[in-house]
Amino acid sequence: MEMHVDNFLRRLYIVMLFVVCLFTTAVLLYRNGSYYVLPETERPYHQKYEQLKPSGIESHAFGIFGSVLIISGVALYSTRKRIRRFSDVGRIKNFLEVHIFLCLFGPTLILFHTTFKFGGPGWRELLEHVGGGVERYRGTISVRSNPERNHRQ
């Protein structure tokens, strides 16, 4: 019984992190979508241009907060994984999931900071991050749903 509760709570936790990311993205698109869909030549004439241009106060905050999320995610996971003193602090699996969330949500905010304009390598990195997160959760679900493939028992 306890194992089912733990699995349920873990899945609820993962869903809640996903919902937070989607909700924040939806709110930002709802509030500022009219700016982001404009061609670059027309953006300076938009009423929110001063706040949402990459050097604007709101957009700058997205970039700073996104960077802090990425740095925090990498630092937390790396510290927990590599420093022996922290080996008994929580489960590494939970740290990995927080790391994945922070390192997916951070680039999403940075994408809003750049107003969706950066070169090819930036888009490739974003797709790699999203693909890695999806693969992590898809792999976890498929291993647990097929007991013959589950080597972690």
C-alpha cells in the first residue's frame, strides 16, 4: 500500500511541475502574445515594446530568473551527486527530477527574454533539453510498466 502511495505522490509531483511550467508559459503568451507574434520590424511600435524588448525590464527579469533556475538546477544535482557529505540528503532520483524541471523551465524563460529570436544552435539546444526530459519520463514509465524489463527490482 505504501509503495502505491509513493508512486502516486511522485507522479503527482511530476505532473505539478509540468503544470507549473505550462501555466507560466500560457500566462506569458496570453499577456504578451500580441508582441511575440509581430514581425521584428513592427515590434518597436507595440505598446509593450519598452518592457518586452530583450533589454526591457520585464524581459530582462525573464532572462535573469531563467539563468538562476538553470544554475540552481545544475548546482543542486551536481552537489548531491558528487559530494559525499550530501549522499544521505534525499534520493538522487528526486534531485534529478528537480534538475530536469529547473533546466527545462529556465530555458523557457530565457526564450521569452530573447523574444523568440536566437540562432539555430539555441533552438537545437532547446529541443535537446525538451527531448531529454521527455525521454527521462517516458523511459521511467515504460520500465515500470513492463516488469520483464525492470532490472531495478
